[in-house]
Amino acid sequence: MLTFIGIDPGQTGAWASIAEDGFAYGEALPCTNREIDGVEMTRRIKEFCELQDYKVALVMIEDVRTFGHETPKSMFNFGYNTGIISAAIRAEKWPLDKVAPKTWKQKIIPHVRGLPRKDQKQGACKWVANRHPEVELYPGRKRVAHDGIAEAVCLALYGKALTY
């Protein structure tokens, strides 16, 4: 069975899978010293796919631009981490595409358009919790929903929508 992977590459980023049958799964990106571990990320994705007997059809990464209030160092780190993710995905020879947040949000969660950024993230969490209760949005001992996981699920859904 095919699965579609979505990746939110931010500091609190995550990856998620949406299978052809609609089953969803997500988890935080593995990090070491604020740097994403691309090898560990692809190992986890491959392990998950092997357990579920999935084949990766497409990996969709959020293509984020600056908001204007970030520091040059934070933007460099974000770009660096996005590069690590892209390189790891390409090393596995999985199909890769990027999409701007505005584009996927308009298609998947249009009800959050025009809201402040924080409210858009909370809106994504609520939407995923309602439609995919199997996704653990409160990993570990978190009290607040992991918006990176929610957005990664939405990105995976967007990738699936492009194919079907």
C-alpha cells in the first residue's frame, strides 16, 4: 500500500504518514543539539513503512519563507535543517515536492485563513484531532498539542490530494 509523507521542518517539526486507506501517524523530528538528524528520521520512516507494509509514494515538505521578524541565525538554522531533510529524502530516492504554507492550508484547512499564525497552528491541531484521532498529538508528557505533527499530517494529506 502507498503512503504519503508530510514533513514540517521547523524547530518543533515533525513527520507524518497518510496511507491510501486514510490511516495517519505522526511523530516529532529527531534532533540533536537543535539540528535535525536526517539519518535517524529516514530510519524511523523506513521502519514505520516496513511494519505497515507501506511504500513511500511522495514526500511533501513545507517550503517556508521568512516572516520578517526572525533573526538571521534562526533563518540560517531553519534553512540548514531543511537542507538536511531534503538530502536525507533524496538519498532514499523517495519522490520529493515542496509546497508553500498558504497553498496547502488553502486546500486542507481553509477555515484558518486570515487568522494569526498561532491560531492557524491551533486550528490545524483541532482539525487533525477531529479527523484523525489515531494520531498522537500529545507525545510524551506534553500538555499542549504538537502543532508540528498536526501540520505534518496536513502536508501528507496535501501530497495525497495531489496524487488522487
